Amino acid sequence: MYYLYQIFDINLFGYISVRAGVAFFLAFCLTIFMLPKYLAWAISRKANQPINKYVPIHETKQHTPTMGGAVFIVATMIASLLTVDLSNWYVVGGLLTMILFALIGLKDDLGKILSGNNLEGLTAKGKFGLQIAASILVSVLLIVFAHFPTEFYVPFLKTPLFDMGYWSILFWTIVLVAASNAVNLTDGLDGLATVPTVIGLATLGIIVYLIGHAIFSSYLLLPNIKGVGEVIILSSALSGALIAFLWYNCYPAELFMGDTGSLSIGAFMGYMAILGKSEVLLLLIGVIFVIETVSVILQVGSYKLRNKRVFLMAPIHHHFEMKKWAENKIIVRFWMIAFLANLLALITLKIR
């Protein structure tokens, strides 16, 4: 569509908002079309999610197919390639982020499926190593090719605290790896990670669009970075694909996204936060993912230091399962928290 605008001078297709809307529905329709076919294939091949032996309550889910993330990532790629300006380095970085982390997740998922053990797949060191390498590659692309500014911003202040320079590569790597794994930890109940991700992408998409718009960024005292607004088309496409995926992933799930999906969407959220100079605000935007990650850190730390558990089980959604909360109650309440936190995040944009 962008190239129709360039070749035939169709002004309508020059607007980011129009192309973002088209990308959303393209990705949604592609995912809805492909998922039943993938489900049939996955069932015939027994590409099921191995259940963690430490979560016996999920034994009823052991025959549920996984790696649905591969479908919505492919749909996102197709919809994006048809609507974005591929000469934009920020777009290239976003596509690269999704693809690299999806491939890491795919390798992990295949290892689990082939072994029939949820604890198999990539080792923790192997997974982290690949994630770090992918993150460094994306970070270097931002600095060397996109010439992305390296100033560090925090909420409520209209000026940056300092310029990170090449240290930004280390910082952005931490953001990408942390966001990727946080979503991966959260993806333990039907639809639990999907909706907070869509809400977070909507918030981050608004922020990135505002920062890429000279007038809006000036009015809100935000940094203005030319060209980043194009990336909301990727965000919109991914959101459309995820909503279509939710049709099959909502409770009770017919399909799981697997690490192929969770690692990829988490890393892309981190990438959007970097472009929006909202790395700190991401803690609020992705509050559910933060809570889940902190619960694991507290649980492991407490057990190692005191030989005592803080929660009945971690991540924290399992704690509530052990307390006999209904799964759909946990999911919807977490969605509500995510929605409220993102509203607060948007409010902070005006307070500077």
C-alpha cells in the first residue's frame, strides 16, 4: 500500500493511520484463516504442549497444540510487508526483533515437543545467550543505521537525564531480554499474556506515534524523533493478529502460543518502549509482566536464602490457582489490572 502511494500518488495510502488500520485487519484475517489449518496439522502431528510436572493442575491441557505464535507472527509479517515503508530503519529493526526472537522461541518449542518434556528445549544459558545476541544486533542497528538518539528519559520530566552514548546498547539489550522473558513467564494461563500485550501495544503505539509527530510531540513536551511513527503499523498488525489468536487461545484454550510467540511479542514490546523513550514507563505499561517476573525472583531468592517460599507457587498466577481461584477469574482480573495501569501510563504523558 505504501508503494501504491509512491507509484500512483494515492494520498490515502500515505497516512500512517490508514495503513495501520489496514495492517490490523489484514493480520487479523490472515490469522483467522491460517489458525484452523495449523490446528488441524498440529493435532495430526501431536505438536502438543508438554505440561510442567510441577503444575499437575494443568494435566488436562497436555493435549493442547502449541506454537500458535508461529502463525500470528507470520500473519504479522505478511500484513506489515504489504503496508510499511521498508526503507525505514526503525521498521527494519522491529521486523528483525520479532523474527529473531520468534526463531529462538521456535527452537525452544521444538525441543520441548520432540522430547515430550516441558523442561527440555533450549538450556537457560543457551536461550539467554541467543536473546542477548539478538538484542545487541537490534541495538547496534538502531545506533549505526537508524541514528537513533541515545538520551535517557524518565516520566514527568521534559528533558533527558543524560546521554547514554554507546552504553545504550547494554541498556537496550537488558530491556529487550527482560521484556521478552517477562511475557514468557506470564504465558501460563489461557489468554493471560495475550490481552495485556494488546493493551500494552496500544499504549506504546500511541506514545511512538506522538513522538514521531512534530506538532503533538511539541505540545506534550515529548522528544521528537522523525520516522519512528511508521513502526505503529507493525504494532497494529501484531495487535490484530493477537486478537484473532485470542479467539482460539481464550479459556479454555484450543491452542497455545508457545515460546515462539511469547518471546517475540515480549521483545517487540521492549523495542516499542525503546523507540518511545519509555523504557522506565514500560514497568507500568507491562505491570502484569513485571508482577509475574518479580514473583519468580522473590520465590527463588527466598527459597535459596531462607529455604522458605513466599508464594504457594510461582509465577504468581499459579499461586492463585493453588488458592483454588477459577482460572478465568485470575485471567480477567489480571486483564483489568493491565488496562488500569495503561490508562495511568497514558495520563503521565501530560504531566511534565
